[in-house]
Amino acid sequence: MTSPALTALDTVRLSIDCMGGDHGPSVTLPACRAFLAAHPHAELILVGRADALAEAASWPRCRVVPATEVVEMDDPVEVALRRKKDSSLRVALSQVKPGAEGLRAAADVCVSAGNTGALMAVARYLLKTVDGIDRPAIATVMPNIRDGFTTVLDLGANVDSTPEHLLQFAVMGSALVSAVEGKSDPTVGLLNIGEEAIKGSEVIKRAAQLLRAAGERGDINFHGNVEGNDIFKGTTDVVVCDGFVGNVTLKSAEGMASLIVSLIKQEFSRSLFTKALAVIAMPVLKAFKARADHRRYNGAALLGLRGLVFKSHGSADAFSFEQALNRAYDAARNRLLDRVHDQIHETLRSQPAAAASSEPPADAGDALAA
């Protein structure tokens, strides 16, 4: 890899698209300030309109890089790619582009809450994909009943995926869990409508064959098919699916978490008696709300690029955006980019030639860089 190995004592530099998302600097700047206070070995490169970032100019371990344009949440991908070449999104991404002759990039990781399609397309155009990766994937964590997390990918970058793509997602997801959570041999499940090998579409059946073969070679630790409820059971460390299914699963889970919290509030508000019970149960209710709060799990990795990029929810508040910064910091500090590259290289080297994808590189202007 071109990027030097990072250790726990190295300074980690984050490039922040401060103008992205629904709220822009009113959210990103407070989050960045809180993050700096909690991470003495971090430095920030804040990208955006100079007037909007004026208050951060004097912050320690912080540098402001001006950008005159903003990619709006409803901007078409073509606008972000071809017209807004001085957008905060594009300038922030350029900070993680590897330097010449193996020199370290200006930043180790980029974080943006901006337009997902634009972020993926511009990132793919500027950074390119790792050798052996046809399509980048979006990965994030979801809580499970084992008091841990399940990493799920893809969450929307690719609405249609081949079996070979799903194998690549499995390898990248395994590398992510190994790097960030320290698990040397994370288990991988393939999301399906049943655990039986005969179930699922032809794409899923073929993907299961590829994943099983990769598991037999020792490239991944393949558990087998899993169902949607296995994500929350913690049956496997990684769950692989295409972007359409993954995005629906993520949004459904977030909606269900919000529904459960709302229903509990309604039930405890029905009478004076239930309100009194709520006071008694308050410590438990607060703990439950914290565990079910989807804001704690904000920050999705764009895996497969030659630069480390994290996507925050566009609607994130300051607390949620800070969680995305924390996740990005941990990934950079634990050399996620190097680990993905190494694991992909080993997997592709050992798998049969017939299983390798022959897909030509997609055009950088595709709607989701798919």
C-alpha cells in the first residue's frame, strides 16, 4: 500500500466536508470541536466556505481549507462531478488522495454528510478503486442482542450486484471488522430468505457457492445463509447483501427503533399511575433509549476505494456526526485501508480464475458510482 502504517501514537488527520448534510456548519462545527477535545492525537482539515468556518480558524490542531461551492442534497450526480469542481465535498475528498511516490496524503480519512450518490461518484472518480474491487460498498454497524454490533454491507451503493461483487463485499467487511473491532477471524453470513442452500435467487445461490469456496480456502470465515433477524441476534459478525436490500433493511431497523421508543413513551404517559412507574423505571428507560438510539451507530465506511471515506447521515445532529468522526478515526488509526487491500489481494490470488469478475470499470458518472 502507499499509505504508511499508522500506530496508536501517530497523529490521525481527518478531512471534514463541513457544508454537507441537511444542517451544514451548525452541526459539523460543534461535532468537530467536541471530537478534538476527546482526541488529543487527532488533527482536522475543515473544508467549506471561509465565512461559514471563520470561528474554527483559531482552533488548535485544526486547519481550514476554503471551498466556494456546496453540493446540495438534491443535486444530480452529474452536477457534483462536472460542474461543482470546487465543492466542499470534492475538496474534502481530494485531501485523502494518495501523494506521489507513496507520500502520505494530506488526510488519512474523509467524513461527509453530503449527498450519498454524489459522494460515492466523486470518491470513485478521484480516488479510484482498489485493485480487484469492481464496486465500492457502503458498510455500517447495527446493534445486536449480544451487546455488540453486526456489520452490514452493502447499504445502497449498488442496487444490483453479481455473485462476484458479494464475495468482494464479504472480504471487505471481514477486513473492516478485523481492523476496527480486533477480531482476527470474523464470521460472514449471506443475507437470504432462508438458511437452506436451495433458497434464494440464482445470484444468491451462486454467491453462496463462491463464499463457501472462499471459506474452504481460508480467505473468509463463511457461516452460511442468514436471515434478517440474524442481524440483530448477532449470528455472524458480518452480513452481506446487495445495496437495495441493505438500504431497506437499515431504514426499516431505524424506523422500528424509533417506533419502539415512541410506543414506550406513549404507554408510560397514559395515566398518573404509569407516569409514576416511569419515574421508577427511568434508569432502565434511559439505558434502553441509549442502546436503541440509531445516532450512536452513525458513520458508514465506503469500502474498496484507494482512500478512506466515511458517510454520515444527512440528517445527523452534532452528537450523531461526532459518532461518525469517532468511527472514521478508529478506522484510520487501525489501518483499515491497508487491511482491505491485503485481504482482497490474498483472496483474489487464491480463488479460481473462473470466479474473478470480468466487469469493465463503470463510468464515473453512474448514479451511485455502481
